[in-house]
Amino acid sequence: MSGESSTSGTKPRLYILDYGAGNVRSLANSITRLGYDFEWIKEDADFDKADKLLFPGVGAFAKAADGLRAEGRFEPLLKYIRSGKPYFGICIGMQVLFASSTEAEGSEGLNIVPYPITKFDSTDGGKKSVPHMGWNGAWNAHAGEDAQPLVLTGEDYYFVHSYAAIVGRGNAEQEAQLKDFSYTLSRYGSETFVSSLRRGNVYATQFHPEKSGPAGLDALRRWLEASPESLSSAPHPLPAVAERTIVTADPRADRAKGTGLTSRIVACLDVRSNDQGDLVVTKGDQYDVREKEEGGNVRNLGRPVELSRRYYQEGADEICFLNITSFRSSALADQPMLDVVRGSAETVFVPLTVGGGIKDTVDPDGTPHSALEVAGAYFRSGADKVSIGSEAVINVEEMMAREARGEPALTGKTGIETISAAYGSQAVVVSIDPKRVYYDTTKPNWIDEVPLLHRPCLITGETSTTRTKADEQGKAWWYQCTISGGRDVRDMDVIQLAQGVERLGAGEILLNSVDRDGSGKGFDLDLIRLVRDAVSIPVVASSGAGSPADFDEVFTKTGTEAALAAGIFHRNEVGIDDVKEALEKDGQPVRRTHMEL
């Protein structure tokens, strides 16, 4: 870019402020995809050079607000906003505009919007998952149509946050200020929150446009295309605006009975090296990924980057990469998986999760790497979330042992704790692989065989609601946790593990089933309900899908937030749009793509 200002007839200089938390590569990729150049804020003088400024990021309010001060960026940023030049904040870049957050008592925001950020109520309507994670819509906060909208109503956008500017949480003066800044509102359960701000030169979204597919790219494009002059204003603070009618009720009748979120469909790609050393997407039966014939090769279902692009184009709401061979020697030396994430992030504009080997490791030369360092490498490569598996089981076992000894449960040193502290709980997924432990209920006193500790997890064939109920008569079972891809069992049930990882700071659970994997018999509804009822964080149902009806069943009967499949998508047995069409026909809210990818 020439470096000249827009007033000389050249393109405006666009800058991005990165405070070091979360995936900013995807925003950079989105801007490049839309045909724009940008520069990073590297020194205070760059604020004066900028004609437009974006501040993206995820994570904790304190890390953002206090981090800006520690880096000497707080005052230059505040000066820039008050100058009247265009500002676009995304997620934490929106929340830092507010006065404070209950997430971080004592940390002060920029106070451009004198209103508190507060946490969603997980008991709202009986129970709802926090974080608010997934695809939700937005409506105009004020009556009347916007002649030049930046956010389109009727589209769904991707949100991932536990705290928000929730309407009704301030005093009368604060509510009036919030109303003036509110551009769009959204609903989660019965709580209405501000999903975007727009006043003068300030524009900000709680959702992630760079992760919201075509609708998000369109919202970003509209701001980029607008001239700096049309987005600018007099310096802050702005005078009070005239009284306007605010629309606080969700106008979407089709979502009125639910949380507001769509039913999320996740495409999972199990990635490993085949016998020729190529990185491929594979899928097994009961975790066996080799062809059935003697000496069978690793099953090759496609290249991960190309397959992820296909799923994005077909309407997947999320893509999950699981490196099922983990890391042979060093997580940070495993460049192929980092390259997979980088390559996918260039053309896939929905959330990306990567799992496998996210733990404390030591290189062959003795160089240590923390789980936080490994996760950071993936976030910088374009991942939005990391998935932790076997290590989480060990962490919970150790936590339970500490409590049994009367010691503090949390150490602040596990991978879950360190990553969630740095990037927010929404960045940490725990992948759980339970399997059934069966008992013959036709035997006298069979219940005596069931360990007391695991009886809260017990299901019987008579109480089961899965479609294989006829095959389960005369049986009872609890769900035992496993590690190493289901190969090793632990003396821990799925409820203990799910509640344990939530305490450690996980923001989402990917719930697999060793028994149902690759079966096509449908999701294990009993398992999903057990975990869904035991935790307050979102649960992704996995393992067993064989038809669109299976997805409809799991959403209808368990209330889970998302459902994942792999093999049926890879083999083109079921299409993602087939699933969404079936859900939509049954009244389930889904995200459909209304514009070009």
C-alpha cells in the first residue's frame, strides 16, 4: 500500500491491532480474500497513520484491557477513537469499549460505552449452556430500516462468548447510553444483548464476521468499502442523540421457543499420515482406520485442506481436525498439521477446531513446550479452538486425588487451565471417549456388581430411550472413560470427567461413543443426556450418525447444541445440506447460506 492518506485520492490505510489473544489470522485472511491490504499496529505512531482501524480478538476482558495498558496501547487507542476516525471492534474489541466487566473486577475498559459487561445466566429458563456458542441472528435495535446497513437481518452470525452487554443490567442513565450505541440486538434464551454497536465512527460486533461464512464476509466488506469520511464523526464523547424507539423483543417467530441458536452441524476430519507418509483424512470402524483385508492400508478419504473447503461450501457450521496419531516427537515440529490449519483458514470462514497432542511436551533435544505454547501455535495458524483428549482425563484424575488428600483442587498449571486463562474457556474443547460397561440384569443381585461411585451414571435397557432399546433388554450399563483413542480404560465415569473438565475451565465438550463409532445406529441418546444434564457448558454429540433422521433425533430428544459426523460425510452417504433440510422441515432452526461463498 502506498502509505498515503485517503484524502490524497489513494486507498485508505487499514491497520489491525493485535493484542495477542486468539485467532487473528482468519480476519487477516478474510480481508485479503475481499481484496484489501492492511498493516499491523507495531508502534504508537501507526495509530496516527491509520485511516481505519480494526481491533479483533477473543479471551478475557482483563487480559485485553490490562494488556493494552501494559503494552502502552490503551491511551493511543483511546485517542484514535476520540479523533473520530473509523474503528471496528470484534468480540473482545467490542467489549473493551465498555466501562467494565464482571469477568474482571477492577479492570477498566475504554468507557466509550458507559455500561457494564456481565455474564449470561446459565439458570435462565431452567438451564442454558454458557458460553453462548454457535450461530445466532440479529435484528435492528431501533425502529425503521437502515438505508446503508452493515449487518443484515435474516442472516446468522457466529458467536462465542460468556459475557455480553445484556439489556437491563444497568441503571437508567446507563441503559439510555446503551440504547444510543446499540445497532443490532440478539437473544440468548430470555436475555437480550447487544450484538453490534454503531455510533459515529464506532462500529463493533460481538459476533465474529471472519467466522460467519458469507454473511460475515459481507458485513466486513460493507465496512471496508465505505469511505473513511462516511464512517467518521466528531470526536468522542458524542452529544446525546434524540430519543429513538428501541426494539427489544426478538422478531423471529421461528426462534421464539428456543435459545435463539441454530442447531450446529460439525464436520469432523480425522487426520493422520498413511503408510506412504501423506497426510490424509481417514475414518475407522470402532477406531480401526485400516482397510479390512490382511495388511490393509490406512483408509484414505481425501486431503484435509481440500475436504475442509468442500464442507465449508456445503454449509458446515464448524470444521474439526483431529490428529489421531498425535505427535511422534514434538508438537511444534509437527509442521504438516500446522500447515493444514493455515491452508484451511485461507478459504474456510467458519470456526476451526484442532486436537491431538495439545499438552506439555519435551522435544527430543530436551526443549520443553507447554500446552499453552502448543495451543498458541495453532491459534496463530488459524484455529479458533483446541481439543484436549487423554490429557484431560489424567488432569481430572489428579484433581480428584488432590481433593481426596484435602488439597486445593485447582493448580492453575494444567493445559485446560492455562489455555482457558489466556484465551478464554470458549477456546478449550475436551474430547471424551466413554464406553459402556455392561451388567446382566437377569442375574440376582446384579446391582451389587456396580461400583457405588458410578451408579449415578447407570442406565438400564428398560429406562433407555435409544432406538436400539430392543437389543438392550436385560442389560444395564454405565459409561467408563477411556484414553488413547479408546484403547485404555480408567476408573472414572463420564459424569465425573465432564464435571471435572468444566471445573478446570473447559468451554465445550465433544462427546464421542466408543460403542457407537462408525455403527450408523444413531447417536447414544442416553449418554448425551447424562452429560448434557451434568454440565452447564455446550455439548457436541458425536458417533453413530447414519442418516439425517439421526441428527433430528439427537437435537429433539437431548437438547444438545451441536452434532458431529465424519464418515457419512466423507463417503457422500449423507450431505450436510440433506441434514439441514431434514432439520428445517421438522422445525429445527438451522443456518442456511443465502449468498455466494
